[in-house]
Amino acid sequence: MHLRRAVTLACAVAVVAGGAAVASPDAIAAAPKPVTASQFSDIVLDSTHQHLFVAAAQSWADATKHGGLFVTDLAGGNVQRVSGLTDIRDITLSPDGATLYAVTATGLAAVNTSTLAATVTSTATTAPCPHSLAAVGSLLWFSFGCPSSGVDTVDDPGIGSFDPSTGTVTATSDPLGYGWSTLARVPGHDDELLVGQEDSRDGGDLFLETISGATLTVARTLDLSGVGPLAVTPDGSHVVLLGGSESHTYSLADFSDTGPTYQFNAQGYPTAIAMSASGNHLALSSRTYDEIVHTYKADTGALVRSYVTPESSSCCPITEPANNGLVWEGNTLVVVRVNSYTQYPSIYRYANATNPPTTIKLSAPKTGRRGAALTVSGRLTSNGVPLAGDSMTVRRTDLDGTHALPAVVSGADGRFTITDHPPVGGTNIYTVSYAGDGTLTESTGSAKVVISRATTALTARINKSIYSYGATEKVSVHLGRTFNPRMRTVSVYAKERGRKSVLVRRTGVDRSGDVTVRTSLARNFKFIVVYAGDERFAPRTVTASGRVRVRIREVVAGSYASHDGYHWFHASKGGAMAVKVSPNKYDRPVLFRLQTLRDGAWRTVDRAIEYLNKDSVIGVAFGGRPYTPLRIRCEYRADDINAGENGAWWYVQFT
């Protein structure tokens, strides 16, 4: 009498085998679109035509990207390209706004701001490598000079003028220095030109030059350690120079340092400066690890707003403030940031950049009792300065909704107090809002307080501790006394071993607080019953756990007859048993047990351990002596997923 693994069990396996299929989900991603404008160089606002002009030079990383002049709406959208222009170094508007002037690699371009038609004038012979522009009076002034082998120096630097009415270009050598010259118009002074010049020998200088026709004469000189971006006040009285970790304000009358001084992050270096049209506010940007843009009060140097780059990686920013990348549109600040790798620009708009931010900070206890007195304190400030006498609205949000509470007014130190008697338990959110006053921005602060609630009875019982595979499991739930009849519902989840919880049913209870939920589960499980709570009773969660035993299907093959409960086989051919275990137990062991009847008792004469295949099926062959009573079955031991089970005994004899 023996057992051996069955090699061919096609007929038996076909009776018990099954299969399944698996599908995987797809993922969808989206990305923003930058303005594909190569190497950004400058931006100008045309408020009359509601345009932004964006200039781009030839890319230093890719010589096939030649740059150009782009036109967008004020939001940076609807991008157009001005035909015929490439490699734009600098742009400026004429005083009347009718013409946009641009510097190209070989000359000057005049663009009609209404039609966007461009006219190009070459300066390659008389004034090579034009660099910076300033439209003063009836002339367009520009600096020129091609880079030399020296550090920060140019060969034969000069300053030239262009007369749009005649097309005449006049160029003179510039004896003032050896570096790049940055030009700026002095508003209200059509006979003056401001010249900032970098010099690798001594840092740089600032010159105020008087204009007589196409001739320049130095009126004043300011010796500096370096010349960075600069901005002239709208009344033409002062210039603000950006450099190092701060900027300084100088009087154009005598170049005296009149203040104020604008402090900013010293970890990086300055990239741009812009004065608002009113002259009341100044914007500065610096390239640091934080990539910060600041706005200030121009008369005091007081900080108004700070903006940090919206995109950054773990080590360094993906975008950074661009050189010359600031321009004002009323009280909105337009900021150009360039991608650190592609140098493509993106345009950001910061509304109310002239309005200091306000902050409301609230302090409240973490917990409280329902109906008891509760105090929430707060403070209203702007850039750390308390705001006194300002009214704020107050709201409380709880399980019953949102409720308006009496308004509060800030005291001399900006502080205020809210006193309340919350009638509803659970999380109460107190929200205080300040509407702003036209010069200060609006703000909101909030605080959470958990108000205590009573505990109700909640039970979950299953009718069995162990279920057969494929059977229906039943959980009986009882919910005790609560306050809100509309919220007498429970959520019943099933958590099978090794799987996530699944909502089986969300349902209300009957008048006695009872409900029964049924489902069919394939693995050892835990029912999780959740009551969400109401205004006076706290949430509760209870569980009830049970097991699911595997199902064993057995089939014997090879018998030629059955009689008196026995299956009869020919001894010369033997018999076979195939089994299928559910749920699928691929590569798990099963035990086949063969017993014989001896002295009135069944005794084990052979055992075989086999491993289930991918269909959770396996079989064995067996044999025995003629006319000897035998029986055979399959046994599966419990694992961490299911309870164990023994198959039925099959009684066999051989002839």
C-alpha cells in the first residue's frame, strides 16, 4: 500500500482546475509650458497696448537658438514673435510709447508698438556690438564695444546716438573706462544721460553726462566698488544702485548718498531692480538659495513684500530671477524667472505687491468642554508691526455648520480676544478674517479646538468564529444612545488578511439600534465598524475577527465500480486522487494520508507531501493489496491567510 505523485492526471485536473487575469492601471501627468524664448535678456511693459515685450539673445548653450523679440499679453500668454529680429540684447520704449527700440548683435531695431513692424539699422561699421539703450529726447543713445580677451573689458568702448528722424548714427569712443556701459534716461531731463560702467581695474563708476546735440560731456562722477542694476526715480532726482547685499540711493544733483538703503539677502547676488511708475515702491531680486524678490517703500526703505521661488529641487532652484527681469504694472509686479538649465523664461505676476502683507496668529487651547467658556486670543500684524483699531470677522465651524460670531477689534498692540461657549462637540474651527484697507492686504487665521463628547455603546458580533470558504459571513451591530437621529449610521468595513479595508456597507440602524450586514470573504478577516459621532457623542470604532477555512475539492480516478461505500479499482492499474484548494495556494504543501482497516481501527500506512501548482491543483497515485479496505484524503494545514481543512475520506479497495 503506497502513495506516489501522479504524472498524468489530465482528466481529474480538468474537473477541479481554474484560472484568473490581472489588469494594471495607467498614469497621466501634465506639465506647464514655458515661453520658448531662448536666452532671456530684458522685459518691457507697454501699458498703452497691454503688451509685454520679452527680449531673448542667442543661447550660449545652443547656437541654433537665435533668440528674438516676443510679445505677450499682460499675463504672459498669447505669445507672438516679431518677424525679422534675432539675438536681442536690450530693449526700451520711446518716451511717447509709440516705438520699441531693440539692440541686436549688429545694430538697432525700431518696432512700431501698434503694428509690430520692425525696421533695422546696422551699426556694425561705426559702432560694433551695441549693448545698452536709453531713449532721451529725440535721440536713441546706446553703448557699444565688443568683448576683449581681458576680464570684464571691451575693445574700443563707446557711446553712440541714433536719430530716428534721419537714420543718422553718430559714434564716439568712450574714454571713461574699459568695461560695459549701462545707460539710463533721467525722466524730465532731456539734456542728461546716466552712464554706469563696469571696470575690471577698479570696480566701476557712475557718470552723469550732459547732452548737446549728439555730444556728451561729463558733469559728475561717482567712484564705486561695482555697478550693478540701477533705477532712476520718476521725478529724475535720484538713482538707486543695486550691488552687494544692499542698494543705495544717490542724489543726481551732487551724487550724495541720501538714503534710504535697501537691505536684502546677502547669500547671493543682485539680478534686477525696478521703480514703480509712482516712485513710491522699489522692487529688487537676488539670486540666492532662496531666489527671493523683495518690494520696498521707496521713501523709507521699509520692506513691503517678499516672494520666494515657487519651484525648487532638493539642492537648488529650478527657476531663478532673471537679469533685468522685473517690471511694474500698476501695483502688480511682473517677475521673469528663467529655467536654470534651459534658460527659457516664465512670467509670474504678483498682485498687490505694493501692499504690505498682514498676518493673523491665533492661540487656543487644544481641548475644551461643550457649553463651557472658551477663550481664543490672537494678534494682527503687518511685517511684524502690530495693527491697532482694525475690525475682523469671526466664524466658528463645527458639525452643525459655520456660524458667525461677534466681530473683534485689535487693540493698541494688535491683540484681540474671542470668548465663546461652543454648543457642539468635536472639532471646532475658529476663523478670523481681516479684509484689508486698500493699503494692506487681507489675511485669515484659524485655530482648532476639540470639544469633548460623551461615549456611546457600540458592539459588533459575528455568528461564527470560523467560516467555510464561499460561505456568507454575518456581523451584527448594535449602536447605543446618540443625540442626532439623522446621524445614527454605521460604516462596516471588511479587512481580509493581507489586503486593504473595503467598505461593505454604510447604513442606518433600526429603532433598537441594531443592523446586520452580510458579505462573503475568502481569507481570515476583521470587520471594522465605525460610528462617525454627532454633536454630543464621540466617534467610536469596534472590530470583530473571524477565520475562513480553505475548501478542498477531491476527485478519484481509475475506479471501475462502487459498492457499499467503496470505490473498486484493478490492482494492476492502481488509482489516483486529484485535489484543488481554494483560495489559490500556489506552491503551498498539502498532505495525502492513506489508511487501512486493521483490528477494527483505521491506521495510517502511508503519507505524501506535495506542492500545489499555479492552479492550486495537485494529485497522487495510490495502490494496495487486493480486498484490503483502504481510505484516502487530502489535508491542508492552516497558514497566515486561512484556517486549515481536511478533505473527505474516500474508501477504496483493489481486486
